[in-house]
Amino acid sequence: MLAERASISVEAVSTLERGARRSPQRETLLRLADSLGLTGSQRAAFERAAVRVAGGAGQLEAAAATPLPNALPSALSTFVGRTRDVADIAKLLDAQRLVTIVGVGGIGKTRTALRVAEAARARWHDDVCWIDLAAITDPLTVPAQIAAALRLPLPSVAEPVAALAKSLAHRRALLVFDNCEHLIDACAAATATILGAATSMTALATSREPLRVAGEVTYRLPTLDVPNEADCAGMTADAARSFGAVALFVDRATAVDNRFAFDDALAPIVGHLVRRLDGIPLAIELAAARINVLSAPELYGRLDERFRLLTAGGRTTLPRQRTMRALIDWSYDLLAEHEQRAFRGLAAFAGSFSLSLAETVIGDGAPDAFEIIASLVDKSLVEVEPAGEETRYRLLESMRAYGIEKLADHNETTRVARAQAIALLGQARALEADWLQTPDERWIARVEIDLDNFRWMLAWAAQSPDGAPLAAELISALRWGWHYLAPAEGRRWVARALQAISENAEPEIRMRLEVTEAQLAGALMQRRAVVAALERAMVHYRLLERPDPRMLAEIQRLTGRAYTFLGRFTEAGANLTAALRAYQAAKASKLVGMAQEGLAGLRFASGDVDGARPLYAQALATFKVCGASRSISVVATNLAEAEFRAGEIETALLHANDALTATRAQGDDRNIALGLANIMAYLCALGRAAEAREHAGEALEKARRCGDEIATAVILQHIAATHILDPTSADADCRLAMTLVGYVDLRLQAMGEPREYTEQFEYHAIVRSLDARYGNSVLEELRTGGHLNADDAAASARRLIER
């Protein structure tokens, strides 16, 4: 009987203690003890439990009337570059009850949350509580950490967070949960419980992935602003500081070494440095910490060793934030095994990549590729990069460098590179097949977006024992891509491929490489190299078992164009006519237009301007129908020149403006500059010199930016002409313009470049005007221009433009 009573008593204590959580009154517990008839040691134990439970409940009830501890961490360094982010997050907190700041490790989530919390103190009447989860590793200790931050006792109940939430039910406060990613499930559960019970509470969290709690709004913290490639060139120190990443580097470098002087000479280097560090604040701070032992140029030069270099974190920071490697280790180690494998595979992409490309390197046996990518995006290891109709993805450079190391550690480099190469070759073949039917700009965009990946694949193939055939096929499949985007680079790849492939390689591979070489050499105006490559291509073409008539037509078209420039007009005509017939039979409109353009160029070069004009017009109409915008700008320019030579200057001006519109859409500075130069020449010939001067500043700026000496010289002559051919020009302006003409004379002679028809026509007009105005002796004295260098000439031209 006694044993039975003891058993009942133990169960009763357990039951009543659970009941006491719902009604924590000591008197009630004691009355229940009386009803059970507990005596002696059993009753004493029961009373102690009652006191403990009732006391804890009393402390929780007392907490409801006590302000939350407003003990935000102190920031010991300046906060740089996040003003807009802080404002945006504050607006979200005004409207939402749970905002999670998400971002890659080291991006500054904690610092940003701290600044938001500091700014929120007034609004929350100092009821702001910081809950730091960085140092704990056991999810079971999350409730204790929350209670400690709130300065509340942890209730000894089965669901302590629920008890804490109930005690805060009528409070209006902001809770900040910092560093949730390694305890994501526990943090999500705790946050949902507190916000569900305490409806006046608001929470701000930081994590590398969302909590995925109902009502959560995520704010993906971007990297700091960095200058683009074009911004870096010639960037001043003042301009550089407007970029948050540069401002942070300068601030931290100055703190490390007060002798560090940031000036205009350093600005471009630091701009490139922070670009290579992806604008990640921790990476920038770790780099700046080395400024006392390495100069900024030396830091930039050693970024390929970033994991050895970026190791100077503070002694008091968390271990995972003391080195760049440890920072990424932390994120990588939290991944599931299949996610780690996918992450390593994705590191093989040098640029952005599509979902379909990602699938080729993620590997067999893995879960759905989309789900893996989505998970890696959530965990801030993969960036989303919207790109029109297709979403693209990218790894930040530091993440990619880490992934490549891991690929090598797991002996997966060859497997992944081969899978990637095969996928990229398939993509290049599809692009080649689509070239005829796709408008130029859309097609070029599709090539350009994967150009870095193609380059990476070619670099791998060059070092792989069996990579040469893959490289040769890829290079020739991208023939038009190299032509539009990088002809000189394309030729270098062709040369390497021809050297690498076996003498016994398929004739078709060699033929296609030689045709690619010929086209790219033609784009670079190397006509004799074109003819030599095409002769070799014909040798291989004749060895084909199933020759492709369209490839023969390409050889003929390219041969005809080269012969035109070499003055072999009869042979040029025969080849171009044969190519045109083949293209017409195949209904290949884009190529029909190119053959028509070639025949027009032949007529023009042979002096038959009247015969060239209708052929150029036909080619232009053909290109407009099929969306060949790159060819439109070329043909419209050539047609304008033909019309100008025929004396139809107004018509020439119309076509030149059409050409300029097409060229602007391509963003080609050199051709924009040359287009503007033609327009200036035509306007001067029409007696509209002042109007021509309106285009001078842009033309000169673009020619100088792309470093084209010939284009710059031509434009300087046109700028001079706008004053010399203007009868209202002041004498001082006219004399300054004369020195520019003399400078252009000397530069063209030094480069061995004759003036083309339009520039020669204008030059004669300049000479006549100067002779009439000053006489021959003054003309000879002032036209020398020999005292000017390139910068002096440009400065003189700018003075003329501004007058």
C-alpha cells in the first residue's frame, strides 16, 4: 500500500507541476497536496517544487512591467556605405513584424542590423533587445540565450519559449536575433512562437538564409557599391570615395596605417581591388588590414592568393571572421553533402550561368538541380542575376576561388570541366545554327553572356590532353561571336587550336578553323592573311566526303572581299557572284545581304560609284528585314560615303545619321566616334560648320577613350574644319585650328595613313580657305603643329569646342 501511494505521489507531482504551469499559484498547489494526503518528505519535496514553479512564474509576471534591457553592442569602428540599406530596412520594420536581413558571410548583416536597431530606439521607447546567437552551437540552448538577453529566468517547463512569449504578450518591443544561420530551425521556431503570442512584438533577424516563418519579409543585403571597369580608368580619388566599397577600404586602411594617402593615382587601383573582392565588407577590411605591410598595388597583384592574404582579422572577433577562408568554411560546412558537391561544380563557371548549364555540372544522383540552386541562393552562396527572359546565377569571386580549391581537393576538376565543356559546345552549336534567323543584338547578347564561360572552357581544353578537338569545335562554332565581340582574341584561340590538333584531325575541323581565321583576319584588315587562310581552307574542303555548299559560299564570299581590297577586281567579282547565287538558293537572307554588300564594295573600290549605290541600298534593305543591325551600321556608313562622293551630300547625311543610330545601339565607342566624324564632315561640306561643332566634344571623347589614334586624328581635323570653314570664326580660333591641322598632317604621315576621300575633300577645302584668309606664307608658318603632342592637341581641340 505504501509503495502504491508513493507511485501515485510521484505521478501527482508531475501532473500537478504541469498544471501549475497553467495556474502558477503556490496556494493552489498546496491545497492539491493536502487532497493527495502527502506527508513527510513527499510533502516537503512537493512544497519545494511549488515554490520553484510559483517563484519562476512570479518573476515572469514581474518582467511584464520591467523595460527590456537595451544593451546593444558597441561598434568600435565607423559604419560606411549602408545609409540607404538602413533606411530601407527601417521602412520595412514600420510595416512588417518580422524582417530578416539575408546575405553572404562577411557582407555586414550584423553591423547593418545594429545600426537599424540604434536608429529604432526612439521609436520603440528603448524597448530594443539584442539576442546574439553567434557563439552558441546547440539548438537546445536557444531558449536560454533568449532568456538571458531578456534578463529573464528560463522557466523550467517543457516549452520555455512559449512561457517567455506569454510573459511578453502585452509588450511592444523590437527583438533582434543576430546570426541565425547555424541554428536556423530553432531560431525559426522561437521567433514564430514569440511573435504569435506577443502580437505587439517586432523582430529583426540576420541570417545567411531566410527563417521561412509565416509573415517574414527578407531583405537581401547587397554587396557594397563598386566602380565598374570603365569607372576605374582615370577615376579620381573624390569620385572613388562615392563608392561604398572604396570608402570602406580607405577608412580601414587609414585606421591601420595613418601614413596611407589615398590620391588620384591610387584611386583606379583601389577601384579594381574592391571589384575583385566583390564589395564584401569583411574581405575589404581584411585586405585593408594588410596595408601596413603591402601597398595597394601589391595587394591587388596578390589577390589570386586571397586565402593566404586575407587572414588579418581582429583577435576579439569570432574565429570564423578572422580569415576569408574560415568565413567561407563556415557557410560551406553548414551545407548538406549534395549541396557541397553542387557548389563545387558551379565554381567551374567563370561567369554567370543558366539553370540548364548548372544541371550539367551538379552531377548524377543529386536531387532536382533547381531545388539545389534555390537552396544555395537562400544560403547566400549563389547570387541571382536577372537577365531578360532567362534568370542567370553567379558565384562571387571569392566563393568561386574557394569552390575551385574544393574541386581540386575532391579530385573533381576534370569531371566537372569535361561536363561543362560538352555542355558549352552544345550551346555554341545551337548559337551557330540560330545565327541566320536571329536579329544581331539578341544573338550577340546570348554569346556575350557566356563569353567568360567559353574562355574558361578553352583555357581548360588547352591544358587537357584530349581537349584540343573540343576547343577547335567551340572556336569555329563561335566564329560570328568572335567577329562581333573580339576578333583579335578569336584569332589567338584559332592559332592555338591549329597548333594543338593532330595532323590527322578531320578535314572539316581544320577547314572550319581556317575559315574562322580568314573572317577574323578580315575584320582586322589583314587581307593577305585572309587569302592564305582561305587557300588552306579550300585544300581541306576538297577532302570532305560530304562537302557543305554553304561553307564553299563562305569561302568564296570572304575571298571576294579580300581580293577587292588587294585590287584583284575580276577574281573578286567571280567569287562574290558565286557566293550570292548560293545564298539566294539557300534563302539565307543575312548572307545574301553580305554578298550584296561585298559586290557594292567591289564597285566602289573600282571607281564605279554609281554602280555601288544601288547595291548598297539593296544590302541595306536586306539587312533591315532580317535584323542584321551590325551590318546595317556598316552598310549605311558605306552608302553615305558613296552618296557623298556622288555629290548627294544631304542624302549622305541622312544615311550617316541612320548608321549612327544603329551604332549607338551597339555601344561601340570607336564606331560612334567615326560616325560622328562623318556627320561633321558632311555638315561642314553643306556650310553648316556651327552645327557640326555640336558633335565635336562627344566624338573626341569617345575616340580618345578607346585609344584609336587614327580616329582621333580624323576628328581633330574635323574640329579644326568647323572653325576654319566658318567665316564667322574669330581670328584666334582660326589660327589655333590651323595648328591642329598641322598636327594631324604629321601624325598621319608618321602612321603611314592616307586620308580617305571624305577627309581629303575636306582637307582641300581647309587649305583653300586658309590660303584665301592668310596667304601662303602665313599658312606654311602656322600649319606645322610640330610643337604639339597628343594631349596638347586634344586640349587645343577642347578649347575650340568650348568657344
